[in-house]
Amino acid sequence: MLDGLFIRMGELSMETLKAGTQAPEFELNATPDQRVKLSDFRGQRVILAFYPADWSPICGDQLALYNELREEFTNHNAICIGVSVDGAWCHAAFREQRGYKLALLSDFEPKGEVAREYKVYRDKEGESERALFVIDEEGVIRWSYVSPIGINPGADGILKALEQMDGSKK
């Protein structure tokens, strides 16, 4: 089993939600007029990618990578969803300008509520950690990782978790 890992630069390390934990349900705006629930994706694996903010270089690079890997994720019955405290209109402009096809959910009102439920909210900064969660078809967290805020975590950990999940199904 893959354990959750939680790292904060300059602070004590602590764990985020552990593998085997039921992922907290949420409902957030995907667009200004469309709301999405985590449970809408039951039967499919979900990669939740919490990131600090739209328009920042590291966040843009991270999301561009996940956008490029959409087909690879689909091959593992997974969908990647970005989550930040930016508003739905900000996400809409960011997605359009960058050409992203992946969903970006707005954890804006109340600010950071979902990030808090996943134990990845940075109170001082008012934004989420750069955190990844791989959730199985039944809504159970199977892998999680919190990257140092200034480092793009890439996709290796996600892909390894998905491959291990594939192996456990055989």
C-alpha cells in the first residue's frame, strides 16, 4: 500500500490524508455556471491536483504536463482535475489562454474549504499546498503527495500509483 506523504519546507513534516482513507466529498464550480461533485466520477479514478494559483509559472507548467498526459491517464481509467482557490472566471480565462482541456475547480467560496478537508490548505498564504491525490473508483485515496511549494511534482508518482492500482486489479 502506498502511504500519504506530507512535506512542508521549513516546517515539521506531517501526514496528509492517508492511503485507504475515504476521500472527502465536495462540490465545486468547474465553470461559473457548472458545479461538479467528486462522486460524479465514481467508477473512474480521479487525480486531484491541488495547486496554489492560476497564472504562476510553476502551476502553469504542472498543469500543462497533466494536460499533455490526459490520454495516458485515460488509459488507466483516470481523470485529472486541478483545484485552487482561484475563482471560476479566473479558471475559465486561464484554461482558455493556456488551451487546457482538463477541468479546473474553484475552491473559492468558502475559500479553501476543500483544501482544508484534504489537510492541504496554507492559512498564512490563503492558498493550497501543491498536493496530489490519486483516488480509486470507489472514492478511496490510494496515493497522496505534497510537494515543496516551489517545485513541480511532475507525474512520475501519479503514474506509478496508477500502475500499481492496475496491478492490484489483475
